[in-house]
Amino acid sequence: MNENKPLSLGVLISGTGTNLQAIIDEIEAGRLSARIAVVISNRSRAPGLERARRHGLETMVIDHRGFASREEFDRQLAAVLNRHGVELVVCAGFMRLLSPVMLDAFPNRIMNIHPSLLPAFPGINAQRAALQHGARWTGCTVFFVSAGVDDGPIIIQAVVPILPDDDEGRLSARILCQEHRIYPYAIRLYQEGRLELQQRRVVVRGALLVPPDQAWLNPPLAAC
Ligand code: GAR
């Protein structure tokens, strides 16, 4: 990877596109050396498409319902991404599982974000699952997509507390705020060539270290 060259991104969406927006904002602010070559949605009414257009980005709808199999859909996806010279595929609220067709076309070059501290609560409705489980902490995770569901090598995580009066909406909103911080940063680490895959561990070169004695308690210990 050439660290001086802006990274060419293909962003996949299905819905609102606030993570897409956070990535666009970082690029436009000059903090992320990348260009979005194409935004692809599998849903024609995804509001994220309008966000992309407002920023002059090329958009495309590839409706999965028009394909006989997941593999056929992925073949079309890979062809479009390759035609646009995409180096890194960024799933941003893209609600489709990718088959080996896409994984082979972009090996270790597909990122995803998930609204939980993986490996806890993979799959859909992760925020609701964390609440119902009675977890004290949840968060969000950026990872490289692999064959398993939400199972790939973890790049960065943010931890979010679950508060006694939380409902799914409030909790999701707080997690989303953190998603918007960590996703552009993960892409930046990739663009800077600082992510090294060692089996299923991602080593981040030159990363600041969390102080080894740092820990969070929820609820915190009472003051004595
Ligand atoms: C985000 O919370 C993202 O983590 C989640 O969908 C939302 C998309 O929001 N993705 C998944 O659950 C994938 N398993 P956005 O469209 O506003 O970026």
C-alpha cells in the first residue's frame, strides 16, 4: 500500500448512512487520506444514498432481490467495486452477509462495524440483546470481515456503559456516537499501513497503549 496515496474506498450501505457521513466528514476535513470511489446500497430507498449524492459521490443501487443467490449478488458487487478501482471495501450499516465470492475478491480488504463489543452479541439487534442480557458495558467494534458472522479480526473497539434507565434508542444513539469516531480512525490506520494481521489478531503499529492498570467499573465503587 502506498501511504501517500489517498485510499480508494467502496462504501456499502443499507440504511441511514451516518457512518458513511462520518467517513465523508473526515475526508473533507483532511484527516483521512481517502476518496470514496462509489457508494453502493442494496436498498433503493436507503437515506444514505442522498447523503452521498449531496457530497457529489457516485452512487449505485444493487438490489439483492434481483439475484438468484448470495454468490451471484456478490459477483456483481465485486465487479462494480473492481471497476471503480476500490482498494478497501467499507460496510457501513450494510445488512447483508458476504459470501466467499466477495471475501476472495477482497481478501482482508473488507471492514465492517458492529454495535456491540464483539464477540458478545453478534448478529442483528445487538443493542437490544445487550440490554436484555443485563450487561453493564457494551460498545462497538470495527473488524475485518471473515467467513463467520461478525467474527473477523478486531481492529478497534469503543466501550459504552449501559445505564439503569437506558432503552434501546438511547443506548443505540450513544453507541453510534462512538461508531462515528472509531470507523474513520480504523480506515485511517489501514491507509497509513499500520494494521498488521497476525492470524486472527490485528497488531496496530505505533498505537498508543491503554494504561495497563486502567479499568472501568459499572457501577463504580462507592466513595469511602
Ligand atoms: C450501525 O449502528 C452499525 O453498527 C449497524 O447498523 C447501523 C448503521 O447505521 N451495523 C450492523 O448492525 C451490522 N451488523 P448507519 O446507517 O447510520 O451508519
